[in-house]
Amino acid sequence: MTYFSADESHAIALDQADPLASYREQFFLPRDPNGDPLIYFCGNSLGLQPKQTREIVTQEMDKWATLAVEGHFQTPRPWYGYQERLAEPMANLIGARPDEVVLMNSLTVNLHLMLVSLYRPTPTRYKILIDSPSFPSDTYAVKSQLVHHGFDPANSLIQARPRSGEETLHLDDLQQLIEDHQHELALVLLGGVNFYTGQAHEIATLAASAHQAGVCFGLDLAHAAGNIPLALHDWGIDFAVWCTYKYLNSGPGSVGGCFLHERHAKDTSLPRFAGWWGNDPETRFQMQLLPEFVPQPTADGWQISNPPILSLAPVASSLEIFEQAGMPKLREKSLRLTGYARWLIERLGSDRYEIITPAEPEQHGCQLSLYVHDRPQELFSALRSAGVVGDFRQPNVVRIAPMPLYNTFHEVWRFVRVLESL
Ligand SMILES: *Cc1c(COP(=O)(O)O)cnc(C)c1O
């Protein structure tokens, strides 16, 4: 356990010793009416804007203004192939191979596209297991897929729930559920990091359990991509989907990411919803001359439409920053930053709230979820009035997520001071 002290000087010393401290200057920080930066702990909902992103997007706007259609081929950064060039840095961040990764659509759309290809129910093996609390969009997507295939979600959707009196899930319980339902399960879909509790699941172990039972294993990485180390290829994950506007700082509603393990990505016989951008580029522009769809033997084969450049430009910018900072260093700082927040909060010993996010390093990312027993909404509003931006999830949880790219130890210290005063 790292040594911490509750003195303000300790927070300042931690910032001074932080090798990533200078990255904060690369971001626009939201400010209060006096012009002072707010304590922004909401990057798990919408990441902050890197200053260079504004310039990179403006360059594309200029290209459009001055070159119009020729921007597709004008260097640097021609629009044609723009998405494909991001596959490598994106893949590095999640432990994948470039051919396994595509940036397209948004998370829930990608989840549907993955289910179209990889949820292949039979009359006996058709059930889907998800974790809880589950993000509503995921539940809607999964239920609508079940209905689409003619199943009743009431007896085909299995939800892993915490033990009574607990908030987070046990690995054993998840494994037991997979075993109990092994002959009727078609798919397991888990959140890499749970949006509500901040719990990170033991993905590699669970993927192995699912595969042992012959079950497809997919992940929602909305709260994991850019937050915790991932090795999707080596873990043999079947598919994963994520968004880029949370930990990946690519702007509201920005384009989503999608991973298909090589064994699926290469399989051009997999059924899918097709569009011209998933077609082999060699014949893509034969247009009406070649009406037969020839899928690319990579994750790009799932693209339907031509990619949104104005939405990919912020992703390109963000991935540059992640590459420079490096995920191992970011994770190291994140564990200290969030560990420091936990240590200071627990030291207060309040019985008004408790941290429900697991304490073990492998079981959490940046986020701490405070389960507030008494007047949660008031506590949240008071934090906001004091300049702390977190968020509130019904019915009882205040989420705060210090980000290693732009938050400081001193901000954590100030936040806990505010908490103490409430
Ligand atoms: C943020 C989030 C989403 C968002 O879905 P979109 O399709 O990008 O709107 C989905 N699932 C989880 C778990 C999330 O946290």
C-alpha cells in the first residue's frame, strides 16, 4: 500500500512528483463564473477536450472549404483511409491487432451489429447472460435481439445479480451461472467496468469459463477503453464495443469502436448487415457494375457507411495523446489518484456514504462510486455548488472519476475537504 498523508502539502508533493502532470495543460478545463477551473471528475461521462483537437478538426473543416471532394486524397491525413489509419493506435490501447478493430457508428449500434453476426441462437441454445446493474441501452439491445429471434426475454435473458445486501458481483457467482446454464447459453455480455459500481470484472477468467462452456463472450467497454489495461486478442474475447467520448476524450456522441477477434474478423462467411464500406476496397467503386457484396476479411468488413471524418478527427487527436502518455503510466497514476481519493474518503469515516467500488487494483479503474445512504441528491448538489463536477446515478450513487490525464492529487484533496464539510 502506498503511503499517503492527509496534509495538503502531501497532495502538492504528489503532483510535483507526477511524470504526467504536464498533460493537464493540453486540455480545456471547464470553469466556474470566476474563471477558476472546476474539479472535473466526470470524464467517465464526457472526457475533456484536448486543445489540439480543436485545431485538428479545424484543419478538416478548412480542407473541406478549400479542397472539397479532393480532400479525400489530399495529404496529410487524406479522408480516404482515415479510419483505417486509426486502427493501429486504437488496437494498441485495447490489446488487439489492427485487423480486429474498426471505428464506426456508436456503441449500441455496434452492439446490434455484433449480435447480428455472433448471436446465433438454436432452439436449445439461445439464452443471453448479462451482468447487473446493466446499462439500459445494453438491456434494450439484448432484449430486442431476443425478441427479433422469436424468444421471450422473460425466460431467455439471465441477469447476474449481486448477493443480497451487496452491490458488486462475485467472480464465483458469474462462473456458477455460466456453468448452470451451459447447455442453453448462447452468449455472455459483460461490462468491462460496470458503469454504476465501477467494478472491473476479471475478464480473462470469465472469457475462459464462457469458452469452456462453448459460449460466445462479448464485452461492453464503454467504461474500460482508455481506463484499464486490456488484452482482448490474447484473452480470446469474441467481440467488444465501446464509445470514445468518455475516457477517450473524443467529444459528445463521437464515433464508437468495435473489436472482433481475428477468428471472426477473417471469417467472410459470417452473416452480417452489409454496406459498401465493408466491401473489398478493390471493388468498392465498381458500384452498379458489381452488385455482389465481397466483405473485407477484417473488422472493417462490418463497416456499413463511409466514415464520419469530423468525428474521427478528435479520435485521431486523442489516440496521439494516449500513445504519448502510454497506458502503463496512465494506469499507474490512476491507481494512485483513485487510491488516494479512497484513502482520504475512508479516513473521514462518515456513515452517510460508503464506497461500493471494490478496493483491489484489478477490480477497479478511475471511478469511485459513493453509495449515499442519506439524502444522496442533496449531497450531489452540494458538491456541484462547491465546484466539484461528478454525476449522480439513481437511486443512490454519486460517481467521481479522477482522470490521470488531466486531474491532480490536489484536486482530490480539495474534493475530500468539500465532502468533509458537508
Ligand atoms: C455510455 C454507455 C453506453 C452508450 O451507448 P451509446 O450507444 O454510445 O449512446 C452504452 N453502454 C454503457 C455501459 C455505457 O456506459
